[in-house]
Amino acid sequence: MALQDAAPDEHRVAAAALAFALLRFEQAAAHPFPGAHPAAAPVPGIDVYTFLPSTQPVPATDVVLFLASLASPALLIPSTTRGIVSLVLHAELAGTRRTAFERIIANQSAALEEWARQLQLTDASGVLLEFAEEAHCIPLAAVRVWVSQFGVQVRWNLRSLDGDPRAQARMMLLRSDGESTWGGSCPIR
């Protein structure tokens, strides 16, 4: 996998952090890594992640920088085993597979722009993502980088967020097992 030579910019790092958050959200539906683990060994899906086809585990503390340093846009497909993610780089694809990848990125970019228009968001507008014990507030500019650089196999959308000073919009996720990230102030609950 090719890595960028230059250090990633602030929005790219935030976009990579968002991609990793989505992976953690989806991985909760996956099975624990099979087999026994020595007490001191890193736990896949908690301490380390493996991005197939590589078999080299990446410490969880390094995943954001790893993703931000990828030299081309990437599809990240969580497996049914925690800590295992298929990584497909745009630069490695050709023909109909490359066209399909580009369609995924174009579709999610178009969806984001439509939601941003409907919600009257600017690049500086905050987008809140909450799930489990995590809360992330990401500027829309970084979410735009995320949709152009990372396709993560998790269903998502943006909704209005009223009465919360942290952000102007909420990112809603829907996991493969039906679990969602409606958050504490969601009017749907």
C-alpha cells in the first residue's frame, strides 16, 4: 500500500479519524477474533486492526495516521471478524471495478452536498457523531474530505441538530445488525 510522503493536513486527519470511528461502530456487530489470546497479546478490534490484503496489524493508536497517509482514496469494508478490514485503494483498480469505486465516492459526495444544502451548512459547520461512549464533532470541510477519500461500508446520513451548541448537524449511522447512532437528543427516539 502506497503512503503519502508529506504529512497529511488537518482535514485529512479528521477525515481519517471519522473513517476509523465508522469502522469501530460497525465492528461492534462483528464476531470476536477466533481462538485463544495470551493475556498480554493485543486484542484484534481493540488494540490492533488488520487491513487486508496485508496481514501486518496496525496498532489502534496508529490507524488514523495510517489511513490519512494512504496515497489514494480507499474503500474500507469491515469484515464479520472484529479488527479485520478489507482495504481497496482506488489507484490499484482498473476497468469496471475502478468505475464502481468512483461511483461510490461520487454518490456519497452528492448526498453530502444535498444534505449540506438542505441544512444550510458551511465548511465551518460542525457535524456531530455520537455512539457508544464516543462523541466526535467534525467540521463539514473535513466531512467533505472524508466522502472524497474514504468509502466505509456503513449506512449514514445527516440530520438537523437543534439546541446543541456543539454542532449544527448530526451524522446518523445504521449498522449491519440494525443498530443506529441516534444519539441522546434525537427527536426520533
